[in-house]
Amino acid sequence: MYDYVIVGGGSAGCVLAARLSEDPDVRVCLVEAGPPDTDENIHLPLGAGQLFRTRLDWDYDTHDEPELTGRRLYLPRGRVLGGTSALNGMVYMRGNPLDYDAWRQPGWGFADLLPYFLRAEDNERGPSVHHGVGGPLAVADSRSNNPIATAFVDAAVEAGFPSNDDFNADQQDGFGRYQLTQRDGRRCSSATAYLHPAAGRPNLEVVTHVQVHRILFASGRAVGVVGDRLDETVRLEAQREVIVCAGAYNSPQLLMLSGIGDPAVLAPLGIPVLVEQPEVGRNLQDHPAVNLVFTHQQPFSLLTAFDDEHLREYAEHRRGPLTSNVPETGGFVRTRGGLPAPDVQFHASPLMLLDGGLDAPTAHALSYGPCLLTPRSRGSVTLASPAPTTKPRIRHGYYTEPEDLDGMVRGLRIALEVARQKTLAPYTEQPYRVPSSESTAELRQFIRRNTQTLFHPSGTCAIGTVLDEELRVRGVDGLRVVDASVMPTLIRGNPNAPVMAMAERAADLLRGAGSGRPRTAASGTGSRVR
């Protein structure tokens, strides 16, 4: 018996486990489907690509996407302590203040969340009105500084766009170098930042290799979870609350498996309906992206990152290409007049990126392109089977709203304009994957054939529909959801840091603090990790 059972040891789950267990009188269990984060490729920044399609990845795909010529897109998700923060691009981005204010949810405006961003942050640039120090989450400047990625920023400025040395300050618009969730050239995942420092607490138990199959209820209240570790049934009981932090795909799946969802989905599968919640699994959003790829002869790309000289540089100084997050630079633009904030973001990578990162690079290359920040298109997560280990049925519905395709066409035109700049000429010698012309018809077809995801799913258990403003699942007691699925709409940017800030606030909601001030960490030894 625990006070809290947290399902999912990812970006939100690790935050909650650490913060709630600061109270030595509270018993916390964090349950994770995957293993501990001991694989070295997690902590070596450039090693993340080696984790795709492995046992540390849920290895999901979309179902046929009708507006992408029927293609299926690869959807990596971390299945390990740290979750997807153990294999993401490490970009530290808060999004635009307008994003949070547009939710119109009490307590979730940007002014409400800023103290939690600051509380979480340990920025190597030092404290300021925009940044915090001393928090668990390390934020650092790049130690790779690849000249190809730098040239992309210079070319964007040459094309007439402003430079920006801090996307989390007053203005989001412009181009520059991303800050990263790294410390001393190593990845700082949510497990590294929050969970490992809490590992000595006797009131925190971390249970790995257990996939939760359903939530247990008694008299309309969540009282625990049941799952499997291999052939062993594992039951974990919660005296206060069950907190689902399984992500935008797995959280709605677990709710539906537990009888919370649309009866039209659950009844045909023989799942008894506990609570009619037709919005569970709906409202799925993501940031679609499309890359231009150019090859060149300049020997600076990440293709050489594992050469002996760079291995030595990393071992001795924790610097060089092995510290690269891949999309080292980028920027935010407004593709048309009258917009209140950017609608397109760019990521520039000194590497050949093809087919969602699954194809091995074969030449020195530059890959960059636009992603759509405010998509109107919506998808869904549904069940394919009542069997808990069956992968959910995911369809994002990219470009099902015509305005989204129009926005990507405008973004792609900007990308092609940047490619024409003199500064970028040494790195755009040979077009490898670019449109055959700049006609609108060809750009549309290029986008349909080459769109990939930026791996930012959200919205499937949204505040205001599935959840109330304190993240409680409507219709039952003792159950909350805390992860990217709770966002009513996507933020403009990479959502990992926002999820951690939201989890920080959720911890205060759970313990009734609401002060925005961190508690003193509990000390002690003997915590159990099994």
C-alpha cells in the first residue's frame, strides 16, 4: 500500500516521484514498463539514435495517414526511466506565453507556470528575470557548435530574419542556437535530474519492467493498478491517488482499458464502461515537419562523430560532436502577416536525416526544414484490442485541415530562400532531397511525401474535457493525469520542459502547497528499485 502510485517514469512521472517523496511521511511508488536508464547511449547525447526500435522504445507507428499518401510514420517513445526525455533532442524550450493563456484554464496561464519553469531550471548562463539556477534540470549551451549548424543561422540572418540568442526570453521570433537539457556534455533526462537524486529516500519505491494493464477502482475511486512483469501479476495499491503519466499515446490507452472512454469504442471490445468520456484519446495533436537535405564535401558533419579524435575529445573534455543533440540550431518565423506569434519553427541538423532518423547517413549533409507549430488537424488514439499489450491504434490526421498544408508550403518557401544564401553555399552543394520545382503543386506533393513527425504528441486527455483544472479525471475520484496529453493545444516549440513545469505544479496541487516554492528534500537511504 502506497499513498501515491505513479504510472510512467517519464518526464512528468520522475518529477512527481521526486517532489511528492520530499515529504518523508508520504509513500510513493513509481512504476515503469521499461528498465532503469543504465544504457550508455541514453547519457551520451549523440547516442539517442542507437535506441530507436530497441527494447527501450515503445516503437509505435501511425496507421495509414490519408494526407501523406497513405504512409505510416515511425513514432519513437521512451520505454525506460526518463521516458522520452531519455532519447529526445534535448532542446530546452518553453513555448510562447500566448500558448498557455489561450487554454483559458485557471492556474495554467504562462504567469502561473513561469515560477515552475524557474524552479525546475539550473541554467549555466546564471539567474535572470527569464531563467533560474539551482533547480534539478540542467540547461546548457551546446558543446558541439557544429559550423554547419552555425552557417544555417548566419544564412537565415542573411535572408533578412533576426537573430535570437535566447528563445525563452522576451521574443521567440528569430534564429539562433538552442539551449539543451545537458550537464557537462551529458544528457539531463528527467530521471537524471529528478529521480536519481531522490533514490536514497526510504519512502520512494521505483518498480521497473512492469507494464500496467488497468487501473483498479472501488466505489468509484481509483485504488491502485495491476500489471505484469513477464508472467508475474503485480498489484500496487494507492491510498490517496493514482497518477497516470504514461504519455499522449499510453495514458488514453490505459484509461480506455480501465473503462474510461467512449462507449462506442469500449463496448465492441467487451470492456465494461465505468465512465463515459468520449473525448479520451481524441484531440491528438503533433508538430509535422519536413526536411530539405543537401549533401556536401565539407568534413564537419556528424558522420565523423565517432572517429577516434572525437572519442578522445569527449572522453577528456566532454566536448565535440558526441555532445550534439543533432538539431543544434533553428528558429521561429511568422509565415504571413497578422499572426500574433510564430507559426513555424526550424530545426537544422549537420547530418543526413531520412525517414524519421531510421536510415543510416551515407554522406556529409545538412538537413533542415519547417515544422508547423499551431496545427488545426486532429487525430486520435483508440484501442485495437482489449489485450493490454496490444499497441494502440494511432492516427494523427496530418493535413486533414487544408490550412495546415498551406502553412507548411509557406514554411518550405522560406527554407528554400535560406538555402539560396551565399553563407550556406558550401553546405548545399548537392540537392539530395528537395522539391523539383517551387510550384505550389510540387511543394504540396513534396510535403506529403516527406513529412515526418517531431515526436510531440499531445492533447488526448485534455484539461477542460477529460480533466478538470486540477488534472483530475472527471467522473471518478482519486485519479489524475499528468503529461503532454493534458495540453488542450500544443505549445509553440519542444514540449519536454513544459511537461516538467506542469508536473512541478501538479506536485503542488497534490500536496496542497500551491506556493511555487520547493520543499526541503527528505534524506535517508534504503529506497527500493526493482
